[in-house]
Amino acid sequence: MLSTKLFEQIECVLSEIRQTPSFGGVQLILSGDFFQLPPVANPSYGDNGSYCFLSRFIRCLHHVQLTEMHRQSEPDLIAAIHQSARYDQ
């Protein structure tokens, strides 16, 4: 649920504090599921609620995408989840 605006504010603050570009050299571990809840817009702060992966800073991060299901075993449910993921992209 991290928005582009908040993601870029985090980068700006860390870079300013540490006087080093790219998140101030701080190692971040971010996790989430972009097929779940979207970021919440906050017009009062100029945050339109766009996804953080639309930020120009996303290129600074190493990405790992998990694809194997561990908590589901019913074949019909797994097929439906995979079908839904294809429509969301």
C-alpha cells in the first residue's frame, strides 16, 4: 500500500540525512502484493495514490517475485488464482 509519493519522500529524507543518493545507502526490505489493496490517495498532501513501482527510484532496488504457492493445495483454487493474476496485469 506504499504510494509513489511516500516512497519518494522516504528516498529524499534518507538521502538528505546520509548525504548519499539512492536511499542514503540504507538497505530497505519492502514486501507486498500489488494484486491486493492499492495505495490510499491523500489529496491533502498531493498524494494521488499511485503505486510505488511507478516511481523513478524503483530501478534502485533489487526485485524478487515469489511465484510458488505454499498455503493453497486445492487445484481449482490455484487455477482460479493464476487466471485472476493474468487478468490483473
